[in-house]
Amino acid sequence: MSGPLFNWIKEIRDRYAHPGKLAKKGVLGMNRRNISYISRYNPRHLYPLVDDKLQTKQMVLEAGVTAPDLIGVIREQHEVKDLAKLIDGVHGFCIKPAHGSGGKGILVITRNDDDGYHKTNGQLANLGDLERHVSNILAGLFSLGGKADVAIIESLIEFDDCFTGYTYEGVPDTRVIVFKGFPVMAMMRLSTSDSNGKANLHQGAVGVGLDIGDGSALRAVQFDRPVLLHPDTGTNLYTLKVPHWEQLLMLSASCYEMSGLGYLGTDMVLDRQKGPMLLELNARPGLSIQVANGEGLVPRLRQIEALGNKHKMTVAQRVAYAREHFSRKG
Amino acid sequence: MASRKPFYLLVGLLILAGASLSLHRHYTYDIPWLPGEKRQTWSIEAKVEFEASGGEVLASLAIPNTQPGFTQLNQQTASPGYGLAFTERNNGGQRADWSIREASGEQALYYRVDMLLDPYAAPPSPSLPPPLKVSIEKEPYATAGNQLLDRAQERSSTPYTLARELIQEFQVQSQNAELLAQLKPRLNWVVQLLQQAGVPARQVHALFLEDGRRRQELIDYIQVFDGEDYQLFHPETGEQGRPENLLMWEYHSGPVLEVVGGKHSMVTFSMIEQEQPFGVALNQKFSENELLNFSLYTLPLEEQALFKGILLIPVGVLVVVLLRILVGVKTSGTFMPVLIALAFIQTSLMTGLIGFLLIVGMGLLIRSYLSYLNLLLVARISAVIIMVIGMIALFSIVAYKLGLTEGMKVTFFPMIILAWTIERMSILWEEEGPHQVVIQGGGSLMVAILAYLAMNNELIRHLTFNFLGLQLLFMALVLMAGNYTGYRLLELKRFKPMVEEK
């Protein structure tokens, strides 16, 4: 039993997982996510709330959820001149398009001094560069379909030192999938030199699966492959533990009531002073979180669905339920 | 969970409707499943000859129409100096009428008709039985005829069996037959006796089609009616049914040829058999057809060509849907590959690919310079469009100067789409690096090539154009794909690390 065909089949078996095995593991696929979860639990009319970061921001501020401060909004091309006035005296800030997707068009300035504005990757930018970036946002360069957009300027989070060494440039953020108000799975996204300081896994950021029970690391992956150490800093990723874990879960779980979306990705950061802060919401959260956790989402989602809608649970009850049932440390 | 029953019902209905429409077209209109099938057509030429007596001449020839087994495609005449009219008589018979004010000497008029051998031919009007007429014969012929008829009636039950038995009886009772033959030919007797028995029947003039025959003459058959139906009977043997290749020429109780103002008139036939691609044959068949026939063949040729292209788009779209949902290929712009594939159809694959890569590659180079100019998006896209047009013009001219006429075809590319492709790729390059550009650009090109291969397939082109029902099947497939919750092929690779451990 050998020959080119046999080798070819063997190679296929080496490179591709058997769908049955994936299903057994409860891995959620893109099609199923779209049909069975997103389109079923996320009412279409609520999408603008999360797709438009300005609306999200206003909703978050009204709900009193902790989030970065809004410095200003630039809606029209002629307002671009006012950018200098808006950011005058602000130490660090970030400019983002209201309709950006996949982290596109987010410009983070960590500090400004006489040299100019310092970007996260250490490069310098001048006011002209910032204005050009804002014009690009307004023209719709980063929005889906090239629709005209608005630029949001937010104050920068003074992120907690507890993650120093775990990340290379960029802000480490915590993604929690919230299903019907229950935090079902979490991971931390750490930027690397491969990802250019961005926290998107497909760009090369490291994903660390977090235990829902206590926020400690379960597993770490880069480019979908398990890693032990951070590729740039060499820190052991398995020692990672997110502080204020309960508070963070409460914050993410409360986004269910606030947004009305049943299947939600919440992105959070830890601020030195204010603790967990909501950065943004995502109505179509990606699937890499499963790879980072080494576990499929389907069994947990099924478990929540099986609970039914009979008893209304409070945020605290839901978090407690999730910590009890979805913890993998024991 | 919402019930999926209506969904499956809809898909089921679409499949059923699509399949039955296609089968209907195949079986009713005889449209083959495979392209390139040939259809037999007969070109038959009737030559009318007579001696004109020097004055006005009116010649009227019976001509065949679409009838079971044959569809009339087109007809033409050659008759110098004669006026011509195609007329229809009250009994439904078609005739060609020639007329001229003055003619003398030998005259020859030609009439040519193309008949498609067509098992599914639909005659424009049903064949009407002739009115019954009973003629009284003098003795002893009446008694002889009645004897024959009585014997035949004893052994028959239906009009057809009566006709068969009657013809047989003429052979059995040879004395009676001979007696009758003294008065008029046997065929006329058979018709007359059938009429007498209340069975409508008539003599028809038919033509045996044999390839390459010349100066053939019409032969006689007996057409016997049973209500709306009829059968042909051979007047000598009593054989029932229309032999293959028998074309009825005159079947409306009229004369084959009438000539006023001439003598010694006769008509002879020559014929050839032709093989035509079925498309040509169908074009002719449907060219002058009625409304109820819902076919693209009724459109003018130019619109037909247009629809050939339009009806292929669902095939391309289906390819994109399957590749994105089942495989998970990333493309830049959802249906951009279909448009590129449509351009490939015009340019041929290799020329198209080279042209596409050249234009997008050059475009990316120039676009990277445009980034430095810090332009607003709309202006930048517009600049890219103008740039693309410039490049297309440049490539065309260079290709022409070098004698590469193939290169001229780059003009078939959709320019706006190219401009957006360049813009998207350029942004992708800036944001995620050349790696992603290769992945997404390659993905789009791969999908475009697959869509092209599907859309350029002779079989698929044939099927989509001839079977509109397939569009419903495509619809059903797309709907089903939209309901697919399984893994994508590329996800099997992506999630492979998850099942490797332990």
C-alpha cells in the first residue's frame, strides 16, 4: 500500500482534520456560527449599535459602563482642522473610524512631545499625518463598502502594568464571548512584532485562552499553533493571570442587557486606575478563541441554550453560573 | 428555533419546478441534453412544368405544412417573371399560387421547402376529416361494392379495422375487385365505400423521402379518420401507419396542381437530406412560432447572444457561493471573480490572465505613489480608474505595434472593477502586507478561473441557454448552500491543531 495516491491521501489526512473529530470536539464553524448563532440571536436592527462605534460609545456612556473617555468626534472634512485643538494637551489618545472592521484604521498615539506624536510601534507622526488619517477615515477608506464615516478620538487607556512582558507594543485586550448574557469563553490577545502591535490573531498576535473560573492562562497559540513563550519577550505565557477577573466578567455579561445582542464578543482592557474597561463590542466575534482555548464553543453554547428562558438570572448569577460550569481548572 | 419546513418546501418546489421544466423542454421540444447533436432536415424541391398557351397563366401547387413527423422550416420559390402568393384554402390546405399576364412555351416553376425530421412536430391546426358524401352507384357495381363492404364490416369493429379489412377484401374477392376496377381505380372505391359506411376517409398525396432522388412522383395513400385522429393506409397492402420518411404533400382533399392557361402540366420532386446542428434547426423551427412557446429561440439573434452571456452568470455565482461557503476561499470583493471570469470569456484565458496581472501589477505600483499624494478616497479611486484606462490603452497600442492582436482584448475588462480591485489590494498591502495580497488576490483569481472554466464549458453553455428551468435549480442550490452549517474545507485545516493533542 504505497504510491503517489496513497501518499497524497496521507498528506491530506495530516493537514486536514476529520470533520467528525472536529464536531466531536464541539468546534464551531463559520457557517454554523452565522446561521445558528449570529442570525438567530442577534437582531439585525441592533447591529448599528455595535457596528457604529460612536453609537456604541453613546450607549456605553448612557449605561454607565466604564469605558475610555470620548475626546471628540470629527464628522466633516472641514472639521479636520480642529483636530489640533481637540488633542491639545491630551497625553495619549487613539483615533478610530466609527465603522472600521477588523481593527482597521485605528491609530494609537502613546504620547506627544516636541518630536511629534509617538505611535505604538515607536514611529513618529506629525499633525499632518494625523489629519490625513482622519481624512481617510471620513472618506470611508476603512469602512465596509467605502461608506463615508466619522472619526472618533478617545483618550488612551493607561493600561495596567501587570501585563508588561506579556506583550510587545500595543494594548493587550481581553475578548470574552457572551452568549445570552453568560460569559462562555475568554482569551487574551497579545500583540507581537509579527502582528505590528495589533491584537488580531490572524495578523500574528498571540492568543491566550483564559479559564472562565479564575482568568488564568489555559493555553497559548500563535498562527493557530500552540506556543509556550511570547515570541518577542520570551515570557512564559502560561503564568498569565488576569486580575479583577470577576469584575471583568460582570462588565462583559452586562453588555447583554445593554446591547440586546445574544451572541456577542466583548473586548476589554485593564486600566491602571479604573480597572476593566469596555473597549468595543463585536456582533460577529471570530472563531480563533476556540483554538486559543483548545476547546470548541458548541457544548457551552448548547448548555446555555438548554437552560431556556424560564428564569431570569441577574448578571451576578450568570457570571457565577459560568464560573462554576465552564472552569477547566479544578 | 423557527421551523425549517417552509424552507425545505420552497427548495423542494424549486427543484421540482426546475427539473420538470427542463424535462418538459427535452421531451416536448426535443431539445437534446448534449450540445452538438445534429438534426436531419430534408430539402425538397418541386418542379412544376407545363406548356403555356400564350395568355394569362395561373398555377396553383399544394404545399406541405408542419405535420406529424415533420416541421416546416422555410420555403422559397424560383419563378422568373411570375407573381407569387402563398394562400390558404378554406379546407386548411396551403398552396403556392403563381400568376403571370402572358406566357408561352415551356414553363418551369420551382418551389423549395426545408422540412425538419421532428418526432415532436406540432401541426398549426389539427387535420380535419372531410365531410361525408354518399354517392349512388349504378348496378352491378353497387352490389359488388356492397358485398365487399359487408364482408369487411363483419370482420371489423373500428374505422381503422374496417379500412384494413376492406383493402384486404379487394384481394380476397378478386372477381368483384376486377369488376369494380373497370369503373374507377381501387383507391377511389375504398374511399367511397368507407364514406358509405360512415367513416370519413380521403385520398392523400405523399412523397417518399430518399436522399438524392430526383424526378420523383407523389404516391397515393388513404387517410382514414376516427374522430380527431387519423391513420394512413397503404391502398394495396392495407398496411396501417405512416412509414418513416413519408411526407404528406397534399392532404386537404384538394388537387395537387391546378394550371389555368397551360397544358401538359406535371410536377416532379427532387430531394436531399441534410444534417444541421440542432441549434440552427431550432432557430428555424422557432423563428416564426406562436406565443405559448416560451423559448429564447423566439428572440432575434442579437438578443439570443446577449442572453447566452447573461444566463451564464448564475453559474459563475454558484461557483463563488460554493467556494466561499464550502471551501472558505477568501476573495477580494464578493462577486468580482464572476466579472473577471466574464472578461476571460471574451479574451480567452491566457490573454486574460496576463492582461489582468499586468494591469493590476502596474496599477499597484502607481497606486503606491498615489498614497503619498494624500488624496480623498473618491478622488483617489477616480484617479485609479483613469490610470487603468490609460494602461489599457497603452497595452492595446503596444500589443498592436508588436503584432499581438490578442493583446487588444484587454479592453474587455470591467474598468471600474479593476480600479476597485487595485484600490483594495493596495490598502491590503499597506495594512497587512504583501502576504495577504497574494492570498486574497490569488483566491480571487482562482475563483475567477474556476468560474471561467465552468461558464466556458460547452455543455454548461448549452444547458443554461436551452433549459431555463436550470435557473430554478441553481436557485435551489444557492438556497441550500445558504443553509449549510457544516465546516468549511479550510476550517478543517485551520482547526487541525485542536484535534492533534492528547
